[in-house]
Amino acid sequence: GSANVGAAMRFVARNVFKRVRSANLLRKIPIIFTSGRSEDDISIMTAALEFKALSITPVFLTFRDNPSLKKVFMHDDVESTQIFTISAMTLERTLQQIKDCTLCYDMCFPNNECSLVLPFSLPPLQVPMDIAFILDSSRNMEINEFQAAIRFLSVMLDQFVISSNPRTSSDEARVALVHTSPDYRPDATLAPVKTEFDFVRFSRKSEMYNHLQKSVHHLQGEAAIGTAVEWTIEKLFPKIQVPAKHKVIFAIIAGETSYSDKSKLSIVTQKARCLGYASFVLSLGLNNNDNELEELASAPHEQHLISLGRVQTAELEYAQRFAREFLRHLKYDLNAYPPAGLEEECARIPEETNLESIEIVKRDIKYEMDKAENFTKSEDAYLTTKNAKADHSEYNEMLGVSETRKTNV
């Protein structure tokens, strides 16, 4: 049978490198042998995210061509992942390259014949996307978690190119930031969210940094994540005159949504999936509802959901690297939004949710089913993923974080 390379990679990340500590010049390098094709694209993509987040640099030695590996790693932005198809004729040259450009590579005195980019000088990604950050500013979020979220947002702005002409250009990222209004009540006429800035207000990162540091405050209102998502996809995204290729909702949350918002969260997240939004969730603290997190995050959840306990520097750095790799996957269309198999689910969405483009969505789903290599040719193909939530508590020891912090929130 075919090899499950992705499962092996994830085992290596979670077990072999579990006790490895961080250091500025330390490199973690697994050499992975595989005999042929892999039929586990989803698992390999998930493993790639976790490897990147843990700063693991893999080398693959294959005895036959492996399209799945090349699909995921061919656009590695640091060109650190090496994939070699070896034979008797190429073996000596391959081993020499592994020695010079991986095992013995000196980051202080780099070999000019190697194409590696140093990890502390990564260029920002050019991703054609409209990305809306939804910040849980409710009373669920502790002040240290809110401060960590602001630091995380500041670092994330460095990971992609910001459009210099957001009103007309869709080739680079446009950014919006919203959070729940402290005055929001389900039966009130006030706006349910506070828009810190929409997609066209800022065209320079410095303006966004300045706003984050000086104008974004912990509002401590009612938790209403579903309402915030609904407001974002119905009020902010439609205002864009020239939509980008990708629509992204990036939610940073720290607790359950309010009781009055739970049913809305379920409906609006289903709507977002059917309209082709990519939804990424960063969960802070220990009081979140697993079902709500999985409702909000796109599938497969292992690639779109990070759950952290108490916020520590090592954990935030892990989340930042993971999120950057998610954006790289988005740039190169490694996942489909919406995923195949949603026709029946989308057809059940109530009419009052205003899914005026459901027929377009169905057509797009069929197109993605036909073109994607990892989907079957059947019209009824259905992509499922088990083990829905990536439990990042296993990474606490890998990241050098003590177990006691999880019980002393």
C-alpha cells in the first residue's frame, strides 16, 4: 500500500523532537526516506504546518517521484526543505548536497552554492487576499491575553505585503480589524461590532502598527463571535469594489460566545464556508468551547485551528510561524475554499441567511472537485478529516513550557 508520510512526519515532530530546546543556531533536521507515492495530501500539509511552526527542516529521500511532497514543499519560501529522488547515478551528488546545504550548513558563513534563506530574514508573502481579523475583546479575555493578541497582530502584519492602493488593487493584502462592541445587545439597534479599520482605510503597515498600539483597547463587552463574523461578511467584505482572490477571516478568541449568540454562530459559520471564506482561529486560554472552535475554523481543523493555553512567548512564536505557513498554503491554493462535498450542506442553509450566490458556490465546488488532485473524480466526492482538533498541549514540553502553567491561568 501507499505510505502515510504525513503521519510519520507528525509523529517525528511530536515525539522525536519533543525534548529539543530552542537556540539561535540550533537546527532540527529529520531525514525521511520514502519509497514512492503518498496518497495523504491532507496529512502531509498538516505535517508541513507543524514542521514549520516548530522550525524543523526536513530532507526527503525518495526512490520514486512523489508528487504529493512536491506539491506541498515546492514553494517553500525559505527553500530549506530538500526533496531528492535518488538513484545509483545521483546518490553521491545527492549526499554531497545534503552535507553541504543541510547537515553542515553554517548560517554565519553561508555557502553561496546553497539556496537557503535565513529564517530570521524571511521576506513578506505576497498573497492576493482580503483578510479580516476578528478580535475577541470581551470580558472572557484576560488583560495579558489581550496584550498578547495585539503583539501577535503586529507580528502578523510583517508576514505579508500590504496593498499600497487598497481601493483598486487586489494583488496584495488588504486588512480589516473588528471586535465586539461593549454596548452591543442582541435586541439593540447599535452596531454589533466596533470596526477599528476597514479594508481601505490604511495602505501602510506603519499606520496599522500605530493604530494597534495607540487606539485598540480592551472593550470587555459581551462575547458575540457569531455576530462579529456575520457583520464582517455582510457589511465589510461587500464594500470592496475589486475583491481579492482569497477571503480570509482570522479570529482570535478567548472563551465561549454568549448564550444568545450560539445559534447565530452555527448558522453564520456554515454560511461563510459555503461562500468560500478561509477561516483561521487562534484560541487563547483554557475556557474555550471545542465545538465552537471547530464550527468557526475551516476544514481540515488541524490546519486552521491553534489552541494555546496560557500565553507564553514560545507558544506565540509557534502560532506566528504556523499562521505564516497557513498563508503560504493559501497563496499556492493547497486547500480549496469551499471544500468539495458541501452542496447538500449549503442547500440546507435557511433563505433568511441571504446566500444569494449558492448556485455559484455549487459550480465552484464542482470545478474544485474536477481539478484537485487529492479529490476523487466522482461528483459525490466528499472530503472528510478525522481527529478534528489539533491538541497543541502536546507541544508545551517541546516548546520548553512547564506543565504547571496550564493549571495556573
